Amino acid sequence: MADQYVRDYARHHGLPTVSFRLGCISGPGQFGNQGQGWVAHFVYSALAGRPVTIYGDGAQVRDVLHVADLVDAVGAARAYIGVAAGKAFNIGGGVQRSISVNEMVRIIEQVCHKELQCNYSAARPGDQLYYVSDNSRFSNLTGWMPRRRLELMVRDISAFWHANRMYVLHSAEALRRKSIERAA
């Protein structure tokens, strides 16, 4: 609905806007939790020796896009604003960057050289078993495609954690406390 508001406002005021419907975006500097930013949350948890909870059996599939690829998509939208203006596009990792949660855990363990302790819990209401963004409309219009591999994303998140460990741990703890307060 938000992209409709943007398109209506843009049309009324004569602004050339493009709306993105984003899938799972991840990368260095992200502070995630179980529900939002799960890849960074899993990487930080592995590096800190903290367990994570996987809701469902871990076979659920998500596409994941490196934040730098999203920045490239924004640049492509700007470069093609003449034909992209007024439109909304799905932007995510697409089929090429789709992976099950369990497979992502294995990549994190390989890249970080740490075992990630996973606790499994019942799937949450509304969790999708399969979500992969179809980027083809935007790709066909602009030529943009995700370029960065999932392993690079995990390396970049890990490097950020190592360079900013105290800040990341403090922020993660603050987010965890906030989640507990909201649940209470």
C-alpha cells in the first residue's frame, strides 16, 4: 500500500519516483533479530557463541540480497528514471540467491569457522515456506541483476562484526531487551 501512496503523491506533484518492494536485504552494519535481518543476526550469533531459534524445520526458502546490490538497483532506477518512474518493482535476491535457512546456517558456519547452535521451534503463524522475489521486470527494464554471492555477504557481515564487535554486541543486547519488553 505504501508504494501506491508514493505513486499517487508523485503523480499529483509531478515527481519521478520509483518504489521497491524489498525482499531479504542483508549486509554489513545491519542489526537484525529473528524476524528482521535474520542473516546478520545468525552471523553475529555464531561469532558471539549465542544460539538462535529457527522457526519451522529450516527447510523454508528465502532469497537474500547483499545491500550493495540494492544500492546498485537504486542507481539503476535513477539511471532509467525516464522509463521506471511511477512504477513499483520487486527487488530481492531472486532465484539465483535463494536458499533454505538450514543451507544458510551451513554457509555461515563455513565462512565464520564457527558452529551455530540452532534451536528449532514450531513455525509461526503467517511464516511462508517459500519466498523468492521475481526481479525480472526491473532487470528487463534496467539490466540490473544481483551480482554478489551469499558467501561474500556473510564475509562482509563477519568483517563488520570483527571491526565493531563491542558496538555490535551492545546494540544486539539492547535489541534483545527491547524484544523482551515488548513481549511482556
